[in-house]
Amino acid sequence: MRPDDCDPFLMGILRRNWRRLAEPLKKFDAEIVREFYSNAYAERQERHRRKTMVRGRWIQYSPQAIDDLLENPYRKQEEKCHYQRLCSRKKGFSNRKVTTILCLPRKGYQLTSTGKETRIRRKDMRTLAQVWLTFMLANVVPTGHVSDINMIKSNLLFSVMQDDFTINILRITSDEIQKIVDGEKVGRGERRGTLGFQL
């Protein structure tokens, strides 16, 4: 990685106050992580009440609990950040803008046989986008599949790379933990197989 790729990444981490997110614990006990997910309520929980039992103690994974753990990275008061507002609109993200920021020249979304845009291959991404993607897939939306990303993840990656976008990392992280708890499908017919979020 060149220094001119490293500086925007480091500045982005500092600007968003994501230092704690960028430096997770070096060690974790896989048994405790399994207990965390095993004991989490299987039904969808309200965002502010999400909790699980670990070693006889209640552990919350609500956005507020994650806010405390990550040392308050999201200071905005609104419920939805720029990324979430765009996700909620029918025509929120421009695929052309997303691929301009994320992809090398003349590269973009892979197309289905019907011409529908679906995924971006990692090898087609700019270096800085790959750096942010590595961070994102390890610390924000964990997945075992890292060779390409779907539209939802590419939109999140695009948003993270926008200096003027707010990202409610607390809500996104809490929702991602809940998806693992729910055993939600992650695409291509596969269910989430990773434990994820060993904070």
C-alpha cells in the first residue's frame, strides 16, 4: 500500500472516531463468543433492548451498549445517518457514483445473464477501497466471503469513503450482530457461518 492510500484511511478512522473499532482485542475466548450467540434471543429484539446471557451475566448489544464499548464514535442525534437514509430511498445510491469511487477505470459491477448489476470483485477495486473493505469486513460486517461484495456492502463501503457522510456504526453493528443471532442468509443460499464480532 502506498502512503497516499494509507493517509486517507488513517484520517478517515480518526475523523470518525473509530480508533477503538480499528483496534479490537488481540485475544478472545471462542467459547464465550459461542455462548454469547447461543444465548441471544432468537426472535427479533427491539434495537434498544438487545441482550444475551454470558457466564451468568446479561450482556447488551444494543446501539447504546456498542456506543459505550467503542467510546462514543457516533455523536449525531438523528436516528438515521446518511447511509441509512440513502438505503431507505428507492433510488438512493447511484451505481455509477459507487463504481467511480470503488473501482478501477473500466471496471464495475458484475452482470447477471439478464444484465442486472450484482457484485463488485475485490480485484476490480482501487487500492484504498480494498483497504477500507478489509477493515469493514473484519470489523463492521463480518463475513467469510471476501473475494467480492454485493450491492448492500458496496453502498456501505462507498458511504464510509465519503468524508461528509455520517455513518451510524452503532446501529449497523448492532443490526449485524442480530443478523448473526437470527441466522440470516447472507446470499448465494448460504447462512452466516462465522461467529463475528469478537470484541
